[in-house]
Amino acid sequence: MTVSDTFRIDIIASDPDGKIVLAMCEPRKWGSSTCMEEELIEKIQTYIAFIRNEGYKKEYGDAEASIVLIANYEPPENIKELIDKIAISENIEISHKVIPT
């Protein structure tokens, strides 16, 4: 799975506090594809649309949701800034975690 699969939710889990965590996986090196930034934006938009969908409400009720980008490589500053900008504008927690291979 990569961020390039923009219309797929990679992982749905709940944390110990009951928050629903939607994770997306990115094993590719940043910059290895010229459209990674656009793919990331589309993928985040897919996740946000899922969270705001009635199906989410039926499945998870009023459980708060967050999005996490799990990457094998540290995202560059422009990607981190993009994530922060979307999180603020959409009023949703979006973070990243690096798990090297």
C-alpha cells in the first residue's frame, strides 16, 4: 500500500482512549515520484470524506477520529507543512510517524 492508492483507507484502528485512528502507509522515499504531494492531498481528502460520511457515524458513532501518515522515510518540511495546513483548515488531527524499514 502506498499513498498513491488514493481512494483506499489503509488501516482503521482505535486507540486505548476510544479515538478512531485512520492510518495511511507510505514506504516510498519522498521525491521518488513527481506526484507524491498531489497523491498525499488526495489520500487525506479521501480520509476526511470518510470521517464526515454518514457511514462513519453509523459504524463509530461520535468517536473522535484522527489521521496518521506512517512513512518509512522522514517527510520533508514541505510535506509536514502541508499536513499541518490541511489539519488546521479541516479541523482534524493529522500527524506522521516514521517507521524505518
